[in-house]
Amino acid sequence: MHRTDIPADSLAVLRRGAVIPAHLLALDAERRLDERRQRAMTRYYLDAGAGGVAVGVHSTQFAIRETGLYEPVLSLAMQTAREWEPIGGRRPLFMVAGLSGRTEQAVREAGIARGLGYHAGLLSLAAMKGASEDELVRHCEAVAAEMPLVGFYLQPAVGGIALPASFWARFAAIDNVVAIKMAPFHRYRTLDVIRGVIAARAEDRVTLYTGNDDHIVLDLLAPFTFPRDGQPVTVRVRGGLLGHWSVWTQRAVELLAVIHAAVDAGQVPMNLLALDAQVTDCNAALFDVAHDFHGCIAGCHEVLRRQGLLEGIWCLDPAEGLSPGQAAELSRVQRDYPHLVDDDFVAANRERWLA
């Protein structure tokens, strides 16, 4: 599958910039897939106005591969997206499938995702630790031969590897790359990605998305200008593919619309800049920064549990859960930033999503 095979209206969603939640995984008390609540989550994201969902990614838990859930979870999300009638009517979506593992596995997963109708694969390189830059590029080229790719700079704290600007220039030069999600949680490494895309002359083909859940608003507001051949080239981060946006999604959609309007107008109000720190404070609680991200998935689960979308916060790994004090921190940010919380929206629609 080549990027030119992506429906034009779906590709336009990606290019314009959208909220793409990193889909969570609904389990029951026996840690088995809860299909009813998994569907309800997808319906929530679509009704909230998301431009698509990313399934099989870090927030969905990489361990779905070892438990035989990879294809069932991807299939369920795609089926739900095709069948659900969102608030406001049907609209084009850009659907992303997580791809991981060594080359043979990643290529196999790309074939599954392509067969299910996903538009692109978000390629994690965590399994390639120790590989040379040449080996990494060959790996990416092999997977890109199967389907369009979204690059993924996963932060080392949760399994990613450090990747220099030279790698990102070579990655962006691969013809079937359509976007890059920057999630190193590190300003210098984020700039390496952007510099690499500019060096590859790929800024019109490769759309930049933030995955930096600690810097969401400013990533989306800032112009990034770097020289090329003695001339300035400016690029922007258009949207977010974020674990943070797997919760409070309606507010994320509203926030992105406000940011896009401010960028288009060329004027950024101070209160919008202030939101950057508030969103980051929320993320510190969600992602359990105080304990080196141990509870990052369970924290998101806890928000949806409190809203009634999930029955519990169970993860595939029994050792994963909330850290000491994390629940209190979640209560604090929900209390302090009611304008960033969509509890009322979920309460009004939850039973319909669960039906």
C-alpha cells in the first residue's frame, strides 16, 4: 500500500492536524478483553470529535501481541469506527495501527493492519535497541514497503531509543512516510526530528504530530524555523497523537481548534500560553511523572474508570497500576482545571456508548 492509496479526504485529516487519541485497552477483572467497553471507548473518541484513533500503540499496551489480542483489538476498533454514527454525522477519519518488533514481526503486523483497512502504521523502534543507523533505516524501508508509515520517537523512559537528526533525515526521505509522532519528552531530541525533516526536504509530505504529552500546547503553537541552503524554512506541528488525549478527549478537540484559529490569525493570546503549563500539570498526574512513568497507563485508565467508561484499571501486566499518591494527584488536577475535563460530556453519552 502506497501513501497515494490513502483516500484523499482521510489524508486531508492528517495534513490539517487532528486529535488522534492513543487508544486504551479495556480489560475485565480476569484481564480479558472487555469488548463492550472497548467499543464504548472508540465511540467516545469519535463522538468527541477525534480525527481518528491509534490502536496497538504504547497506550494500548505492547503486550497485546503476546496475549493474542493484537488483531482482535485492531479489528474491533476499525469495525466500530465503520459502524458508529458519530454526533454530527459521519466524517473522514485517519486510522493508525501500532507496529512493533523486529523486521519480520513489524512487516507481519503491517500486513494485518493494511488488511483491516488502517491508513498508516505507527512504527516503534524499541525492539531495535543496539541496531546501527543503517540497520534501522533498512528496517523502516522494509516496513514502509507494506504500508505508509508514521515515525515514532518514543521516549527512552518507557522503552524508546535515542535517535539522531541524521536518522530522522534518512527516515523522512523514505517515500512512504506520511507523518512523524515526536514523543521523546525532550526538547533537543524533538528539534532533531524537525531538523531531519527539513534536511530531507520532506516538510510538505511528512506531517509533524506531537506526542510530547509534557509540552502539548507549545508544540502546537510554535513555528519551528531552521536554515536550509542558507534560507529559513518554517514548519509547524499540526496535531497530536497522544496518550494524554485518550482521556478528556472532547476538551482536547476544543483546544486544538482554538490553537489552529490562533495560528491562522497570527496572534496567540496569553491565556492560551498559560494553558500549556496547566495541561502539563494534568499530564504529570496522568503519566505518574513522580514515579518515572510507572503508572502512565493506569492513570489514564483511572480517569475513564471514574467517568464510568471502564470498570477497572486493570493492565495486562499485574504489576502495572497506580503509584502511591497518584490517585490524589488525579483528583487535584480534575478539581483545579475543570475546563480541561469532559466529565459532563461523558456522563451525557456514556450509556449510549455502552449500549
